[in-house]
Amino acid sequence: MTATTDKPRLSRSHALDLLKHMIRIRRFEDKCAELYTEEKIRGFLHLYDGEEAVAVGVIPVLEKRDRIVATYREHGHALVRGVPMQGALAEMYGKREGCSGGRGGSMHLFDFATNFYGGNAIVGSGLPLAIGLALADQMRGEDNVTVCFFGEGAVAEGEFHESINLAALWSLPVLFVCENNLYAMGTALAISESETDIQQKAACYRLASEAVDGMDVMAVEGAARRAVSAIRQTRKPYFLECRTYRLRGHSMFDAQLYRDKAEVEAWRQKEPILRFRSWLEQSGMLHPEDLARIEAEVAAEIAEAVAFAEAGTWEPVEHLARFLYAEKAA
């Protein structure tokens, strides 16, 4: 089914929280792009620009005990979940103080304290991991929900169908969130999939499923609340297709020759921050001083994170072979 577009009622404080979460992601990644050009961040860098409403709409609905599995475009998910920005940026620098000890980089942010299980670089690899986490909860009788984020490109992978099938067969408490941004790297969805209505694929496996406007943070939040409530009540999986769009390339190496600039510009006019901010201003819920305060707070946090990462330490070369094998307890 397609989710209703009706916006739920929300308080001014909650509205400002949603807006700040999205601005925080956007400004952090803008800084990351800058640091990448300066070669402070190396390797691959995949940015979430345009998709912020998905992470911000879904993750705050969860409880601390719930688990999150994400893709290599996971900076936004990590920040909303509560992974410290300092640790995230230090990881992207490759410093020991990073949330993965400097060994994972941009695509492998991990934080056990917040039940954030990556950051996984292989397309579709988070899906079976989410199945394993949910199966463990089921076997232990623990009332947790595991959320798995993935792009529409993962739908073409065997892991997608295997994982969806097992979740349905075993009645596992998994919320599958497909971030459908229309392009798997440089391949348009219509070129790679004969059925482009992704949530219908989940429905074929008899999962409760719905599609939602992924550029509308309130619509995403409403759908996430329905989904998580259903999972907690039934202990069965649920599938959300969030229809969104990435405003930057697949990665910092992407020349974006596969899509027209006019298409990107058209989507910029309905990107989630601009859309939500405009609605809040029109409704009288957002005042100029609110926006100035949010921007100042985010800028200060980013400056502190940069200073932390710059001051971080490199792991000694003699530790290169650590963690290749399980280490015996002392």
C-alpha cells in the first residue's frame, strides 16, 4: 500500500529537533566533502545529501535497545543514532580515536554502545546481518527490533530475496527500509528492474509493506511509527520503501554523466530540509532566531569534531596485524 500523505500533529520542540537533525547531517557532510578535497579524508566517501529525511524520520522512533544496520552511505544514520560526531570524523580520518579504531573509514562506522552495526561496504551485505541479529533476539526471547537500511540497488542482489524470505518464514522482528534514490551507482532503476515498485517485491513474500515520500520527514516518521508498532505487536517483519533522491553523485569520484543537471535541480526544489523548513515557517513554528541558533550549534559541533580528528593519533605500524584473528582473553 502507499502511505497517506497526511502530516501528523507535532509539537514545536519536536519539529525543531527534526530540522536540526537534518541540518546537522547536511552541514557535517558538507564539511566532509571539503576535507576530502583537502585529502584529510581518503578512500571512498558516499554522501547522504537529499536523503536526510529517511534516517531522521526512522531512527528516533526506535528505542536504545533496538539495533541498526546501515549501508556505506551511513554518516547520517550514525549521527542520528547518537554515534558521537567526533568519533565519526576521527574514523573518517583513520585515527585511533575513531568509532572503529580508525580501521573502517567512511564506509564502516560502527558503535556497539549505540547498537549501531555499521556501515557495511558490500551492497546488500547488511540484510543477512540484520536477519542474524533478529534471529538471535527471537531465540533469546528479547523484545528488540532490528532496522536494516539499504538502497534500491541491493534489491538486485540475492541477499535481498534470501533475507526477505527468511524474515517472512521465521517471523523475525526486522524493519526493512529501502532508501530508493532511483540510481544504483550510475544505473537508473528502470534499466535494472522490470518492477520498479520496490515495496511490491516485499509484498510478494507476504510482508506488510508500504511506500512513503522519502523527502517528507513527517511522512517517513509516521510510517516508521506504524511499522515499529506493528513489529512490536506481531513480532513479524515490515517493509518500508522510502522514495528519495541523492543530490550529489554516488561517491566523490562520480562525474554524474548518467543524469541530466536539470533533473537534479528539479529535485533540489523539493529536498527535505528546504521542504520542511518552508512548511515550518509558513505554519509559524520556525522563527529566524531558531534557525540561526541551530546553524550556530551545528557549526560549533563540527568545528570541535574537526579539531578532535586533527589532534587524533595514528595506530602504530606494529599493530597492523591486530584483529586479524580472535585474541585470547588476558
